[in-house]
Amino acid sequence: MRLFSLLTLSAAAALVLAFAPVPADALSQEANDKCPAGGTGRSFDGLLVCVPDGNGRYRLTEDGFDWMAWQGDDPIAPPSKDKAAGADELNVTLARAFIGEAIVGNSDSASGKNGFDRFMSLIATSILQGAENVASLDGFTAEVPVDESGLRQRFQFIQIQPDLLQGQRTNEEGSGVDFILYRPSSGKDQPHVLLCSGGKSIQSPTHICMGMRDIEGHRVGIMVTGTVLERSFRISEQIGSDLEAFVVRQAP
């Protein structure tokens, strides 16, 4: 999967990627006409998404939603490329969402395959199995699958909130997923798993994370890059909840 390979990017590459231009084309007037109260809409392979009138943060693009930014927990306008190079911008969190078969594929529930979504479920299962082997969640290790081939690596997990676990890969060699954040209580059918790369040192604090969400049988990818893993996880959850609210359920 093309988006999953983004987790191998270095922190510097992540910042460059964050400000890559997003292709633009005219939004579908037909989709707009189906949106309530003058909302702006787009159909992604049949998934109708409508942003309410007056919501300027969620800007629809041909492959999802354009970049958004936060300074701490406060929403801000995305900084320009020039400002992104400044030291003050290192605490900015950036995020965007991808929708559509061309970039994130079909969800397993729609395609009838045990593919990427099944892989994400196996990650959650392996974490829970590791947690069951200890008396408390103060710290434990788990052998976690890191790709769809079944390759496993050991992660050391700690509890950073009552229902939020953060795991770090114990093998420092190689590239790929460095951190896993996992909240069992998130989502109707699947827990929330966020896979992150980078951000392992003070000298290179920036990470890039990817999470997946199944919305009405369509897979949505949420990318977040920042310097505080817990904040990135929280922002990813909020974006997922907002996108759920934007979906218009059409009559059969």
C-alpha cells in the first residue's frame, strides 16, 4: 500500500511532504446539490462527504482533505513553506486525510478480503495478548506484526493514559514503524491504532503517523506529523470523528 510506505520517511522528508502541493480540481456540483444547508461536498467512489457551510478548516481535495495545522491543541492556519523551516514551527502538528480506492484501496468490509484492515486488527490483538501476560499495564512487551507478510518485531509498551498505550520498537536497527499508539475503546468495530515513524531523539523530534478508519465500507487514511505522539493520536481521533459526521447517508 502506497500510504503505508510513507512510514519509512525520515523526519526531514516528512516536513517536505507536508507542504507538497495538493492537486486541485473543481468540486462536483452534483455532490454540492446533495449536501444540506449549502455544504460543500464530494463523492469518493460513492461515499458522499459534505463539509458544513462555514467550516473553513476542512478543505476538500480530489483525494480527501487538505492539510490542517495546530499549535499545541489550538487550530491555526497551515504555515507557509518558508515558515515551516523556522525553529518556532517545530511544535506545529500537521494532518490531512485521504479517501478513495486509488490512494488507500477498499476496506476489507467492502472488498471481502482479509487485507490491510485485518492486519491492523492483528496488531491490536497482539498488543492485548502482551498486556494479558503482565499483572499491570505499567509496562510490557509484545511481538507485533509490522507488515502484511506477518513479520513481527518486539515493542515495549507503556500506559500514557488510562486507556491509551504507546509502544516503541526495541530493535533500533532498520526502518519502518518506530511507535504504535493504541486505544482499545475507540471505534465501533475496530480499536484505534496509529503507526508512527521517526521522532526518536531530541535532535530529530518529528514523527509521521498513519491511521486507518473504515467509514461506511470505505477506507480513510489519516496522516499526522508533529513532535508529540500523544497529541498526534488525539488529533487523528478527532479528524476521524469529524469525517464520520460529514458523511451523508443516502437512501438506497
